[in-house]
Amino acid sequence: PDKAFAAAMAILTIHHWPDKQAGLAEVRRVTRGRIVLLTVDPAHRPWLTDYLPALAELDEAIMPAMTDYADWLGDVQIMPLPVPHDCSDGFLHAYWRRPEAYLDARIRSGSSSFWALDGLETGLARLEDELASGVWEARYGHLRGLEAYDAGYR
């Protein structure tokens, strides 16, 4: 009746918006209550970026900085959203504790980030080699004992 939404939510989508500031202004205009966004902090560097540095470059190019949200929406609360170890949703860092999964093209197809990367084959070959040789385990094996991981989702 008041021609407004009580709340709005956008999950891992804002990086696809051509004008993020205008899009969020529209969300704010039509929403009377809470706005919840699930996004990525482009300054965060999860372990996968060690193998695919283009992921970090891509995030920096397409993801708003965390400070942008306050500029665009006013008072905001930003908090980490750790990914549980058994997450199977298929978004980019869902398999952080199961690195072998990133070698599966079917699993990679669930994340738009993989579609836009240069150097994917080189990084994946290095990951495969380091998994086989034990280098990944030596460097990141401690992650296998974690229940959740901060991959930069906010």
C-alpha cells in the first residue's frame, strides 16, 4: 500500500550492475527498511588468488570498495561472512577447504569469475602440481582443520 518494500536483499550480484551507485540509490529509494547485500571485499586475498592472481585484479576492477557502500547508502554495518567448510553452493570460494574441486570444470562453471579470467589454465596447472607434490598442503593444509573461512565475503 505504501509503494515500498519493507526490506531488500542482493546476493553476489552488485558486481554485475552497470551503475552500482545508481542501482543502490534505486534500492534505497524503494526500500523503507533494511537493505542486506552479500558482496566481496576486493581488498581481501583468499588463498585461491595465489594461484589465480587475475581473480584479485578482477575483483578490484568490478567490486566496489567497502567504503563505497557508506558513501552510497549512508550508515552501514559491514561484517565478514565466513564460508562453512562443507558449502556446496558453487560460488567462487565455496570449495576453499577442498582445493581439488577447482580442477573440475563443472564446478568452475558455477562461478562467473572463472568465465572472465586470463591465465586460468596456467594457474590451475600450478594448483594441480602443488596438490600432487604436497606444496599446497604445506602452505595451506591448516585450512583443512577449519570449520569456516573468511574468503572476503561481506
